[in-house]
Amino acid sequence: MIGARCPREAEVIRRGRVGRRPDEGSELADHLASCPACAETAALAAAFRAEREGACPEGHLPSAGLLWWKAELRRRHERARAATHPIVVACLAALVALLIAAAGLAARMAPEARGLLGRLAGAAPRSIPFPGLDLGLLGHPAILLAATAALVLAPVAVVLALSRD
Amino acid sequence: MTVSEVDTLARAMAVPAAAALDEDAFRAFYERTARGLWAYLSRTSGSAEAADDLLQESYLRLLRCGVAFESEDHRRHYLFRIATNLALDRRRRPATLPLPEHEIAPPAAGPGDPAGLLALRADVRRALGRMKPRERAMLWLAYAEGSSHEEIGRVLGVRAAGVRVLLFRAKRRLRQLLGRGGGGRQR
């Protein structure tokens, strides 16, 4: 039965595959009687096939209809996910951009906001502790804090959106 | 009707393979292949419960794959390949996993089982339980499914020449486990 111990091994297995024994007195039957390797192959193939037949009734097979229905559900779920993913990501990105722009505009355009920020920052240091570095409005601690938060939270939001099932 | 008879009938009818299965075609394909696949999975994975899960997942993935199959056999090999990969992934951790004791119990006699075949079945089952999943898969495909080297290669993702060598080793190991020698290096 080993590898190419006998070149007719494949033929013996093929014959067994369709459940046919060689006819009595046929050339293959004579070969099986005279070739121990092929005889052993035939016996093992018969044992495997019997094992296959015997194993089948043990299975608790689901119905084909149930599997088809499950596959349909999966397909729908995947289509929905594929359709909504870019929308979710785009919404998050737009929201973050909007927040940053709004904060920047408010700080630049509205004197009231400047005053408010100034009052809010009254207790905080007036500038960031880097000598010689002038960031303009971004140098204000409140704005800097908001920009940092946006920069940190934006990738987190994107990661969360992409990993959500 | 036995599994072999169903297979033989399906081959004889030369079932045309549609690129995409509709529900009726899937039902027919499932009827023709599910029991054989379950037997393959249960004997290569060593667990009836695992075979139940793997069988479902295999068909679900087949339905999702969107491959245009050339023939019924092509689709069947692809299904066995999916199942094999799932089973191997599941069993990546232990190199061998013995079949549970109840699985090793002597098989029930079938109507046409002579005593010698029954004993050999029990021996084969016990030996398979001590082999690696890949070896089990190869031997099962070769003997139980009657697959050629090329077909085994397609299922296991190995070239036919590689199958020849790996199958040779698996058979030698089977012989050793069956107490039939096989320590030689004949090829």
C-alpha cells in the first residue's frame, strides 16, 4: 500500500471508490491475489469506506434550508456593514473637522469669545512654557487643550468606527 | 442509499455546476455532499461536535465565496478545502489530538461487514486517532474519498508531487500504528 510499491495501487483504490470489486477471475482479481501490497491497499480502502459509511448516521446535519437562510443573513449583514462604514467614518471625520474649525473661528472672530477664553484662562499660565515659540491663538492654553483633545480623540473615534461589528 | 451510492449516482448524472448556486441547486448539492463531508470532518478532527460546527461554517463560507466553479467536482473539492482549513485552524494548537474514548469504541457492524473488515475498521479508527490532523485528512481523502493526488493537493493546498511524499509518510505511519511494519524506505 505504500506510495509506489505497486503501480496499480491507484487503480485498486479507484475501483473501490465506486464500490466495485474486481470480477472473479479478472486480471485485477488475479493481481490482487498475487500482490500483497495491493491486497493490503484494497483491505484498507474497504475499511476506510466502511468507516465513512458508518460515521455518517452519527452526524446531526442541519437542513439545507437553514444553512441557506443563515448565509442570506450573513450576506445582508455584510452588505449593511459595507454600506454604512464609509458613512460612519465620514461623519466622524466631519464632526472632528467641524469642532476644530468652530473652535478656531470662535477664537479668531469673536472678541467675546476671546474675552471669555481670557477669563477662563485667567488662572492658567498665559503661554505655553516653550521660550521663543509663538503659536498665536494656539498658544492659549484653552485652545491648545481643545486642539490636543481633538487630535487625540479623532483617531480613537475612527478606530472605534472601523472595529465596530 | 449509502454515501458511496449517492456519490456514484451524482457523478453518473454529471450534475452541471452553476457559477452561482441558487437555493434549489444548493439544496441538491448539500444532499449529495453533507454526509460525506461530516464523516471526513468527524474522523479528521476527532470530534462529532467539532464536525457539526465545521460543517455549517464550511457551507456558509462556500456560499459566500463567489467563486465560479467549473464543475460539481471543483465545487466539492473547494468545499473540502474550506473544511480542511477550518479544521486545521481549529486544531493548530496540539500536534495530535487523540479521538475521545467513545469514538475509539469498536464500530457497529454494518449489514455487509465481515468480521475481518470490522476489526480492521476499529484498528484504522484507533490509528487515525493517534495521527496528525493533516495525515488523517490525507489518508481519508485517499482511501475513503478515493481522491487522486491532484485532488488531494487541491483540497490541502499542496502540489501533487508534495502529496505523493506526504501521503507516503502518512501511509507508513498508518502501517506502523496498525502493526504492519512499514519502517522501510520503499518509494
